[in-house]
Amino acid sequence: MLNSSEQFLSLHYVAVPAQPWNALERNWLGRLAPARRARLAALRSPSDRNASLLGLALLGRGCERLGFPYVPRDLDSVPRKKPAIPGGPSFSISHAGGLVACVCTVEGAVGLDLEPHGAATAAGLRLALGAAERGRIDTGELDPTTAWVMAEAVLKAAGVGIDAAPRVRFGTGRASLDGVEFGLTRAPLGADHVAYLAHAAGGMRLEVVRHETAAFAPLP
């Protein structure tokens, strides 16, 4: 039973096939607003197109779980602003390394990021994180990929760009950005990836749903 003080997060994920998946594009591209459809169609990598479309499909599953209608054409994406569904839940989508996930909630903001293990290095984060966080990486207290995934999750929850990453501060199970506190929870999306959720500080309940890829369109 969900306490009134707890934030409920519905997390959905699916594997991404690397090969071209024409049935998925036929099923989903036509449902999107023209500008978003053009951006996705312009992606050269079939895997990137598949992942982006599967993320939007997972968003539909999250909306359904929380009792909201989902019309992909209504998805609003303002440059440098967090995408939103008018009147819908807060959500965050991430994909990397053959996996895509989407989390939805009706209680406050949420951010999700995932990467394969070893995707980030200490050298690569030299200018991306604050001095204290870089120091924890240098001493081995914090893994570089974990640090970057947590930071990205916080940035997505806050609805800001990566230029704010050096201002993210990590604690135990939490983080802050410009004085705003977030909870940080590792998302169990398999052994090959590091995934974190940034959510409202305080109590939280998480459900995780793994979907079969072919559920969204017939595979080739």
C-alpha cells in the first residue's frame, strides 16, 4: 500500500534490436508531431531510431499504468526544456547500450539515466563534475560511470542542461542541485548497465516492468 508521503514510480524497460525494424517505424512515426517525426527519421543509426521510438512506446505503457491517456502527437518538447505531456505525468526516458527505459510518476519530478558499465572515465569527467565529486572518483570511492549516470538523472529531474552538472552534489542515496534535494535510487535494469533514478526527496515506491521487444511491433 502506498503511503501518502511516498512517491510512486513506474519504470518500464525493453531491449533494443540493432537491425532495422521497419514495422516499428511504420507503427510509430505516423503518430508523432511532424517536427519530432522529422528528427527521428533523420537519425542515421537504425538502433538509435529503434531506441527513440521504443522510448515513446514505453511512455505509453507508463501513462496507461498511471491512468492517463497517451497521444504521442501531443508530446511537447521545447528546446532546452524538459519534454512533457500536457496534463500527463512527469516522465523521463533514457537509452544506451541496447537498452531503453522510461519512468513515469504523478508525484513530483523524476529523472532517469542509464549507461553500460565503463561508459565514462575519470579523464572524461574532468570538466563535467564538481571538485568534490571528481575527488571521490580519483580516490576510487565513486565509479565514473555511476557518477555520470547519477548526475544526468538529477539534471533530467531538474529539467536543466549539462552545463549545470558541476553543481550537482552527491550524498548517500540523495543528491542536490542549487539547494534542491533529490532522492537517488539505483534502477535494477540488468547486470550490463548502470541506471539511476532521481526523484522527490523522501519516501518512494518503485515498480519495474520488463517488456518483450516484439510486443511493440513484429520483429523482422
